[in-house]
Amino acid sequence: MMMQVESHSQTENWSWKSQSAQDAAEILGIDGLSEEVPTSAHVVLAAQLKLRHLRRELSARLSNSLEAYQVETGLNSKADLSVEHVWGRIRRVQAARDKLLLLRRRLSADELMSLPVK
């Protein structure tokens, strides 16, 4: 039994220490160097905070590009580029959230599988 717990802990740390998990944690602003795997609630909260900020930024950029479009007769390519950049950041945050939640779900499933059968 002790071997299973130790082996599970090593698997959990290995999964959490993978480069893709570290990158996803960094995108969400979660301390990726921590020994503990963040809870699902922590991941969701971090993503919500990031996404709220990015949506406000997107709204401001869209409002600014609409004003620029109304003033000029042509498209404002610089504003459009910024809008696309913010959309890209939103998609990266969503992907990071999904990746960490999937990792968390897999770790929970592994924990259930390693429990002794009574």
C-alpha cells in the first residue's frame, strides 16, 4: 500500500512538473514551482481573473477601433492587430485552464484507481 501511495505521488509530481503543465500554470499566473498541484478551484479562479481582465481589454480595444473607424474612412490596421492579439491571449488562457483541469481530472482518476478494494 505504501508503495502505491509513493508511486502515485511521484506520478503526480512528474505530471505537474511537465513543461506543458508549467507553461499553462505560467499563463494563468499560478506558481508553477510549487510542489503542490493546484486544486481545480484554484485553476478556475486564476483563469476567471485573467479572462475578466482580458475581456475588459478587448472591449476597450474594440471600442477604440470602432471610434477610429468612424473617424477615418479606412480600417485602422494597428487597432485590428491589437484586437487579434488580445483574442489570442484569451484563447491561450482558455487552453491553459483546460489543460490544467484535464491534468487535475486525470490525477483524481488515478487516485481513485490506486485506492485499495475492500
